[in-house]
Amino acid sequence: MKIIICGAGQVGWQIARHLSGEQNDVTVIDTSGELVRRATEALDVQGITGFASHPDVLDRAGARDADLIIAATHSDEVNMVTCQVAHSVFQIPRKIARLRSSAYLDAIYSDLYRTDHLPIDVVISPEREVAKAALQRLAAPSTFDAETFLNGEIHLLGILLEDDCPALNTPLRQLNEIFSSLSAIVAGVRREGRLFAPEAGDQLFAGDQIYVFTRASDAGRTLEVFGKPAEKQERVVIIGAGNVGLAVARELEARPDRIRAKIIERDRGRAEQAADSLERTIVLNGDGLSAELLEEAAVPRADAVLAITDDDKTNILASVRAKQAGAGMVITLINDPTLVPLMGALDIDAYINPRATTVSTILRHIRHGRVRDIYSIGDAEAEVIEAQVLSTSPISGRAVRDIDFPEGVLIGAVKKGQDVLKPQPQMRIDEGDIVLIFALAKDVPEVERLLQVSIDFF
């Protein structure tokens, strides 16, 4: 598959990393020669320096026979023009654009743009995806990561194990016996910075970060088993009234449980705009790092504080201050992945990585066939793949215990007809079943082979 990626920033680089690793012919375009050089040296990709929207640059990148173009530069206008040129001049079949401006997004989602006039097959909004991730963190406040699969029937919960966790020092096999009626399956464990798929005899220790699959109905009980009692979020403070902050506030206002939300925004004009566009949310104009303003916003009594400005350092410092002031939990937006190891040391409960969120969303849209969903774990350390089993798949007609999965692969759930089941060794996987698979990055190609879904593009 021949793919052109426009933009060699964090998102473009990560997408190139994924797709080149799957033996695709990938070319990266960026105006920065340094970013292009970094991509070509670190990845198996070709690089072109120039403006992605210029026909001659696209021509040099091989647009005449490209199958897919992903426009992920920092400019909405460049991304849109790139897709237009790719369509009108080179007839590239599939086009994906990352757009940030709410003005464009509101127009697109309200059908003011006709698709034949704006030749973009998929629009990705990082802000909307991050807002969705923030709301999922609020829904599972004691987790550091959360995602849903199988139409919301299965939750993936990222849980940090602490000293009071009742499941510590117990083999996973024994945990399954003790809580036999619980649907929870520990799919991944990150210990001392290394992520691995545990075996039945492995134990869990304080400080482990675990990824657990569980039914939606069992999510609360699963959290309790791993030392995280369910908590209700009634008072929320949002630091930052940008696109993400406004999206979160609007969603909280629309909920029937009447969450009391406040926003702190340093820019006066943006604060006034937020106040005008929201109905019940209180907007405070000031510095989110100010102890006095945090007190005025009732942060010490808040159930959750979301620091989601466009500056990582502001988010981290505001989160630390909020936690020290007494906030129940803090969620931080972090763009720089090298800052993530600081989260635990700074007592920050959860973080959102826009890069990983956007990468997961793009991968969902560019892969199809029988693959229904994909979620990227951590810094592309692993993937969760939701896929339907084909009759030609090597796993079709075989019991789970007889499937030769790599060590870094684990089945988290199986949907047979309308029933979502916890996989058992004797369970047979049949054609038409939908399987939810956790796979370390190095094992994804083998999972694709076993599913017989080379994860084609459109």
C-alpha cells in the first residue's frame, strides 16, 4: 500500500511508524528538513521537504499512484487544500485530514459543506477526541486510562496498583478462581517501564500499571477488586477554556446528573466567549496556577480537576497545585510523552496524550475489512484490536487453548451472536465471532495473520 503522510510532527511521525512497520510504502512530507531527516533515519520511510499542498511536492512524493493520503500538518488550511489537490490533480482514492478549528468542524458536522465540494473522506478532530478521552477518564475516575469496545459492552481500564490493593501478591490464576463470576481479565502489566502480557502464574505488585478488560456491568466491582472504589464526580473544575475545555464543559452540561462545573481561563477574551457559550458552567478569568483563584473555584472541594490548556508545564503545575489543595483527582493533558514518567512522582492521577488519542483514531479509520476497532496503548507499546473472525482465519473452529498466539497476545473478550463472553481455554472460536485482542506492538503482524485481515485500507 502506498501512503503519503503530510506532517512529520508527533502525530505524523507516529502514524508513519505504525504504517511503515506493517510493510507499507510510506512517504513523509514536511516543511522542516530536520523533521523529515529524523523520520527517514528512524523509520523505513521516504522523505520530501516542502509544502504538502503544492502539486509539485505531492508529485515528487509519488501522489500519482498513492492509495491514501493523511494530511496532519499543523495548519487546517494546508490540510484541506492538500486533500483538494490530492483529489483534483492526482485522484488519490482516500483522503484523511486533521482539522482543529471549531469553525471548520462545526460547518462540516452540520453538513454545511457538501462532501463533493470538500473531498475529505475522514475528518479527525484532535480536540474532540481529547475531550472524549477526558470524559471517559471522568467516567472512570480511579483509572489512568479508559476505553470502550464492542459497542460499549466491554471496558478497558488502566489501573495503578497501590499498597492497599487486595489483589497484590496473588497469582492471576488464583484471582480468577476467587472471583470466578467477575468478567475481568488482566491483559497487560507495565512494571518498571516495561509492558508485558502476563501469564496465569504471574503475580501483581504495588506500583504495577495494569490494563484490565471487564464487562460494563462489572466495571465498578473490578475497580474495587484492584483497590479502586467507585467514586461519583459531582464537582468538576476545568483549567483552560480552549476547544477541549469547552467541549468537555458542554458535554457535562448536557448530562442529566447535573454535574457542577467551573472553568478557569487566563485569557479574558476567551473566558468571555466561554461564558457566553455555556449555560450553567461558571467561568472564572485568571491564572490557573494562582492559589487564590483555585480557592475561589473551590478546587479543595472538587471531585476532579482537568488541566487541559495548550501548555504542558501549565497543566502539570496546575495539577500539582490542585492536588495539594485537596482536589479528589487530577487529570492532565500532556503533549510531550517524555513528561509522562513524571506523572506518578507528582501524584497526578491520570493523563491524556493527544498524540496517542489521535493516532488511535486515525488507525481506526484507515483500517477496515473485519477490523472494527483499534486502540493504541501507551506510546504505541501495544494495540487492542476488535475484529470479526473469518472462515479462512487460522483461529476459526479452534479452542482458545489450541490457538498458537505469541506470548504478548491475549484474548480479552469474545462476542458470539448477542452474547459477550469471558474467554475460557475450552471455548471454541467460530466464524462470525468478534474477538477483542490485546497485542504487544511486535506481535501485531502475527495477530493480523491469524485473523486473516491484513488490515487493508478502505
